[in-house]
Amino acid sequence: MLAAIGVVVGMLVFEAIAAMLIGKFHAFGTFTGLYVWAGDTPGRESTILILAKLAGGATITALVLHRAGEPWRHLGAPGFRPAALAVPFLPIVVALTIFVSEIDNLIRLLFGSDGLHGWNIAPGLDRVIGGSWQGMLLAVIIGPLMEEIIFRGIILRGFLGRWRPAVAIVASAALFALTHLNPAQLPVAFGLGVVLGWVYFHTRSLGLCFAGHAINNGAAYFVGFFPYEIANFNTVAKSAGSMLHPWWFDLTGVALLAGGIWLLHRLAPPATPWTVPAEPAPPPAVPPEPAFLGSTTSSPAPAAPANALGAEPPLLEPRDQMSAELVQLITSLAQRARAASLGLATAPTAKKDAALEKLAELIDASHFELLAANQRDLLSPEAGALTAAARERMSLDEAGLRKLAQSVREVVALPDPVGEVLEEFTRPNGLRIRKLRVPIGVIGIIFESRPNVTVDCAVLCLKSGNASILRGGKECFHTNMALAALISQALTAAGLPGDAVQLVPTTDRAALNTLLKLDTLIHCVIPRGGESLIRYVAENSTIPVIKHYKGVCFVYVDDAADLAMAESITVNAKVSRPGVCNAAEQLLVHRSVAEQFLPTVGRALTAKNVQLRCDSTSAEILQRAQVPTTPAVAADFSAEFLDTIMAVRVVDSLDAAIRTINRDSSNHSDAIVTANEAAARRFLAEVDSATVYWNASTRFTDGFEFGYGAEIGISTDRLHARGPMGLRELCSYKFVIEGTGQIRG
């Protein structure tokens, strides 16, 4: 807050200095005869104020951005879509005008006839603003432009990095209101600040905030043209007994405000990302993460932006360029994990469960700190470059944190797999042989921008007796660090080695290369992210890798399908969470039901904003039904969109559907909808995927849904583990042999 006040004071000081210098320059020019100002006094004063505000605002903004190491574009997006987003500000501005007039009436009722206007400590400013076209330019364009850059682009953005959104928005609105020289403007300035703060938080668009601010300021010039007489609004009431608006007029204001906010919410795209243009390859180092106002946490090491899916591209430093310090850091981390794994392998279940219970309690008690860390990540340039779906995956809220704590408690309730006897037999020579489930040892997990993965992987590894080394994406660095601190605290409280779960404490990409070569200390690597990252890990690791390349999941609607069921399953599989790996990306429809089914499912999907990329047959059917389509290219039919996009094809038979899925899917999760049991049995047997469904959504491919508790990942491999990986899949086995002195002859 002190830093924010410093920015505001600095802006006012720079404006005052600029106004004084410009005024002296003008006076000098007039005195020496270099030029003669032909305009009126208000116009001259307005011009000086315009130049001063531009100079002062630009100076303080440049200083703040320079200190934070940020470019100007990080303040917010200049544009907004759709353009109609500016329209809701009209009813909002009218409502605010009604409210401030009624507040003025109340104050006149209590303190005298001058009302709020009697508190104006800068009456000359009103004369300047209202006396010339330059004054209107200052009030409607220049003032809103510079104030939005300062109060939304710098101050609110900084507050959002440390506080809950509601607190940050109210605090920035209060500062915005207090800086107006006319206290009569306080109520409307505060209300406008809250609305604009809400808009900026949801859209990151400075352009939209400027539009709303400009509309509000411009409305003041047109109130006098209001065509109807409203008591105590634009006329004095005839009845001396009342100094307030008519009740219906105030209710109109409430309705206009509610309608404007509702319209803003309806028009704004869901989770619209604040996009930052990707740097051209090869990517130069980007500036350090912004040191948001009031921040005391050091920034992680600079790194290139994440790709559009949130996974890190395989542009990694060669081993010979790594610093000795980084190699030592990662090697030491792995050595400590290996030592911890030996103790953890024999830890009693009660101790492991106690650590998990403590972790759930800490998550419940740390919402404020976790949400603040997550907001800081969401406002970083790396997060700004993500798609809306990727940002949704990395976002936390109160409900998500409660669910996260509950997921930890669900793992507590799961049976401990360590020590389970898989086989037991006695040989003819008397040797007793038992095959026991045991931990793998040390597991390295490399994942993208999903903070829940940090907890899921840590608790599953812990419960299964494995030490874990977690390496999350840089776009979620602060959230992961905050969660890792809670995990370490829970381990220590339960008397378990704190090194049993460690987060790689750097975002330097070179750390990954070191990690992938430590095969004497790390026993398994599980990458969770985009296909490029997973392929890089698989190709460069000397440690065994459990892979999940991508989720190209199919729904096939057979000729014997219940079409209402098929529509429900298709819509759920696509839109319940389009950015996850078990969401359906491809729809196959049997030709005999295509004419009947495609129009209804097409309308249902497009109503959920799904873009349909169609082959020629499905496109023709949908176009006749007036359902919008996009022509598909060949790559669309094997694509993992992770977005509200679905490819659609018509097939001639069950055989064709099975061939298509085995050729174009990623062998992740595929479903058939049919009432024909024979067709279903063929599909389940012949489709070569980790999970296959009959009359159910692909979205059930999940550790929780399978009863495993949290999952470590979904493997599309065929060795060791396949499909959702729970506790048992995180174990290997060993043979324990007991004898009575037998020797081999």
C-alpha cells in the first residue's frame, strides 16, 4: 500500500513540476515575443494541464516499469473483444450519475443547501475543464488514459499480486477516489473505480477500462440536456417537504447498474486471457518477473515464455553450458531425496497418514497465502501468454482449495499398498517365496501449470513410500513454492524426512537436463505437460520414463445409439472441461444416423461455444440445419485441441470407426454409444486404448473416478502402468525368500 501511495504522490508531484515548467516556458515565450497565445485563459490552462498530465503520468509509469524490469505492454491489453463490451458502461454511468445526485441530496438535507459542491476545494478546475474544448479533451481523453495506466495497469495489478481480488479492487478504487481534487466527486469516483477494477481483473484490458472511464467523464457534459424534469435531479422539487429523488427514479438507477454489470458479464468472453506476444525463436531472455508493488519476494531466474498450452518447449540449454552451481544444486537435491526414500520405504502407514492429515489442515488454513501466490502467478507475463484453457487449469479459488484439501484426505482413506503380498508359494526344496509390493524409490515429476498436480503427486508418492522431486512450470512458480512449503511443514510435523518431497527451487531450464541424467539417484521420471516437453524428456532421459503424450479422445455414435444419450455424452465429454486430456476432441457418427443426430448435437455444442471442424459430409448436413461449421484440414483429425473445438466425421461402419480410432487417436480414452451389445463388445476389445467406454463419457478417465484417489498421471505406455496411475502403479515389487539352510547343488 505504501508503494502504491508513493506512485500516486509521485504522479501528482511530477504533474505539478511539469505544469510549473510548461507554464514558465509559456510565460517566457510570451514575454520575449517568440509567440502569442491566441486562445482564452481556460483553453491555455487546459493545454498546460494536458501536457503536464501526459508528462507526469508517463514519467512515473516509466520509472515503475523500469524498476520492475517490465515492458509497457504488460500493463494490460489495449483492445477488447467483442467491441460491444463498451456498451454496458452507458447504463452504469447513468446509474452512477443518479446515485451521486441522490447522495448530494442527502448531504444537502443534513448539512445545508450547497451539498457536496460546498466541499469543492478546487473550484478553479471545474472552470478550466468546462471552459474550452481543450478542457473537454483533458476530462474525457487525457485524464482517463493516464489514470487507467496508473490506477489499473500499475496499482491494481500490484495489489492483485498480494491480496484477494475483492480487497485489491476496493483498495485501488479508494485510492483512485481520494486523488480527485474535488471531494464532491468521491462517491462516483469510488463506484467507477470498483467497476473498472472488476473489469480489469476479469479482462486485463486497459482499453476497456479507458472506454468506461471516458464514457463516465463525457456523461457530465450531457446531463444538462436530459429531456425530462426529475425532482431534485435536474429541477428543484415543488414540494418543500422532499429533497430526494422520486423513489422510482432511484430504483431505475439500481436496475440500470445491475443491468450494466449483468451485460458486461454476459458479453465478456469466459476467462479472457491477457495475452502477451510470444517472443520469436530463438527466444531471448525475458526480463525478470515483475516486482509488483509492495513485493518482497525475489523473482525466479529469467526464462523464455511458455508455449500456448502451458508446457515448456524443448529449447533447453546443452549440458556443457550448465553452471557448476546448478549441477551441484540438482545433484544435492537428488541425493537428499534418495536418502529420504530409504527411510520412507519402511515408514509405518500411521506416520504417512498423519503427514497427509496435517497437510490437509494446512491447506484449509492457508487460503489467503495460496490465493495471493496464485494471483501473482496469473499476473506474470508467462501466464499471460497461455490460452484460456491453460489459465483455467492453473487458477485456484476457494472452492478449488477446499477440493484440494479433500483430495488429500481421500488418499489418507486409501489402503497403503506397501508390503502387500502379490504372490506366496513354497518350492519343493522348502524355500518360501513371497512377492511383495514395494516403493519404486525416487520419482521425478515434471509438470505444467497445474498447482493441484503439486499436491496430487506429492501425496501419492508419499503414501506409496516414494520420495519425489517436483519440477513445475515457471508460470506457476510462486503457487508451487507456497504449496511445497506446506508439504515440508506437514512432513516435519509427522516425524518424516523433510526431503521426501522437494520442489526444484529454480525455473532455470538447464536444471531439467541435469535431472534427466541422474539415473543412479532417480528411478523413474513422469512428465506431465505438452507433447513437445514429454517427447524431449523421453528422448533425453537416462532414467525410465512413464509417458502420456496427449489425449486425442474419440466419441463414436453407432447406428444403434440412443441419440439423446449420445448427445448428452458428447457434450459432457467435450465441454465439461475442454482443457484436460480426457476431454473428447473427435466425434465420429455412423452415416445412417448422421442426418438425424448431427443437427441436434451440433446445436448443443455450438450453444456452448464449441467450434465444429467438419469433413465434407458432416459439414453439408450441419449447414442444411443452419449450424455453423469450419472446414477441417487433415491435421484436425488427429489433433488434441485442449479448447472448445471438436473435429467431426461421418463413417460408414463400426469397422471404419475402429480403424479410424486406432489410426488417429492417442490410445488414451475412446467411447462408443450404442444399444447393440455385440458392437460394443467388438469396440471394447478391438480399440487399442488405455481406457475404452461403452455408453459413458471419456471424462471418467481419472484417478478419483476410478477410486484410486488422486492420480499421478494417465499413462499411454504399455509397460509397467497404463491408464490412470494410482498408489499401486507407483510401486514395484521384490521377492522375499525364506529358507532353512538350503543351498543349490
